Amino acid sequence: MFDGFTLPAEQHVEIAPSIEPLTLTNALREEIKAASPHVRLIGQRMQEQIRSKYSTEDEMYFARIGVGSALGVYVFETGEAEALAAYGAHVEAVRQWGRAERAKLGLADATPAAHVSQG
């Protein structure tokens, strides 16, 4: 599972003939992540961590004011910029936790994406 990991020489007779070395490519990593119940559970836990502090409505609100500000069509009211920054910091901490959990499974992102729906 991990780069450079060697399986013990003695394997069960039933599976020994099927064992062959492979290279964990980005495509294979993504395929494993898509099929993994462990990765799905990490995604669920990430949502729970975000929801413990922010509702879906909160997220939509921050998206609206953040995009509006970035486009120059919205001016933050008192405290909104700080609230948006706190929200962003919380979500990024949760995303970092998710990346660390996937890394424990040997499924760390090869290159962190600028935007990922599950972290």
C-alpha cells in the first residue's frame, strides 16, 4: 500500500499467485479513493466537523459575500470579513485533517488541488 513497502514472503496459497508489484499512479489512487468506504467515512467526518460549527446556510452566505467581494460588487459590513476568515480557517483545518487521515491510508493527494469537494 505504501511506496517501498514489501509484503512478507510467506503469503497464503490462495492469494500468493495473484500478488504482483504495482505502481500507485494518480489514476489508481483516485480509483481506490472512490471505492474506499474508509475515504467515504473521512468525508462524512469532515462534513460533521464543519456542520458542528457552520450550517449549510452559513456556507452559502459566506460563498455569496466572498464571491461578491471578490467581484467588487459587495462591500463587507462590520465583522463580515472576520467571520468569513474564521469560517475559511475552520474549513481549511478540517480539510487538512482529511488529507492527514487519507495519508494514513496511503492515499494522500499527489498534488493538493486548488478546490476539492471532499477535502
